[in-house]
Amino acid sequence: MQETLVALVGFAFVTSVTPGPNNMMLMASGANFGFRRTVPHMLGISLGHALMVFLVGMGVGEVFVAVPVLARVLEAAAVVYMLWLAGRIARSAAPEEGKAGGVPFSFLQAAGFQWVNPKAWAMALTATSVYAPEVDGGQRVWAMALVAVVFAAVNLPSVSVWTVLGREVARFLTDARRLRAFNWTMAGLLVLSLWPVVWPVLRG
């Protein structure tokens, strides 16, 4: 049990702290809005993904196995929504234009985003299949609750690193052109994070 818990913590840390759509967006938010205004975004990611892990572990993911067309619809929604987000980041306003890119993500927006985030799905499916594969009945509720709590506890400080990084990068983005270039770079990286979803479709 202890070894499994340690392995789960390690998996949650590595998958949470490495680059992905959430972290690209947090870095951009940290640069444009600062750490404090990005806190709801970070909490939405951590708690929203924890809820997703729990629900997937309780069988929500099996719906997509039973009805494959739903998986295709979700993938299409993910692509469209993330392209929209990339455009939103790219068009973020420079400081002298009167605002720092509009408003940051709210808690509910960040939590809802997890359901169209390919990396979040991969993390949830792997965690539930590897770290609680044979737990059934009432015990599964507690097992999945533990997996979800571990993810939330590890995820929040991990993703916070990217917000801090964005805030520190902002020190060099006082020029409007630099900020615009940074935002376009973050938007491009967000689009690139869609490659695992788009490539299988293009390959046929």
C-alpha cells in the first residue's frame, strides 16, 4: 500500500509539473495577470481535475468506450475550444493598452476545461487503471477518493510553479512588443499540445 501511494505521488507530480495545456495557460496568466489573480485558475485546475479523476475511476470513462462517437465529439470539442483559447491568449492586451489581457480564467472555467484537456484525460485514465485497478464495491469509492485527494494535493503546488514562472518572466515584458511576442508563443505552444489528438486523425 505504501509503495503504491509513493508511486502515485510520483506519477501525479511528474504529470502535473511537466508542460501541457494547463501549465501553458497558467504561465501566460501569471505573466499577464500576476499570481494572486491566477489563484482561482490554479484551484480550478487542481480541484476540477481531482473530481475528474474520481468520476473517471467510478465509471464515467466507460461511457466513451460504450459509445465511441462521444469520444470523437469530445476530441472535436477539445480542438475547437483550445484553438479559441489560443486566440484569446494571443490577443491579450499590452499594459499600455488599458488592460492586461481582459480577465483571467475563473475557478469554474478552469475546472470545466479539464474535460476537454487531452492531457488531463490521459492522467485520469492512467491513474485510475494503474493505481486502483482491482478495487471493487464500496472500497472503490474510498480508493478513488484517495487517488483524487493525492492528485489535488500534488497538483496545486506543481502547477503553481508555472504561474510563478510567468510572473517572473513578466519582469522582462514591460515592452508591448515583448509581451505580444510572449503571448503569441504561449498560444502556439497551446496549439502544439493538441498534436497527440490531431495526429491520429491526420494519419487516418
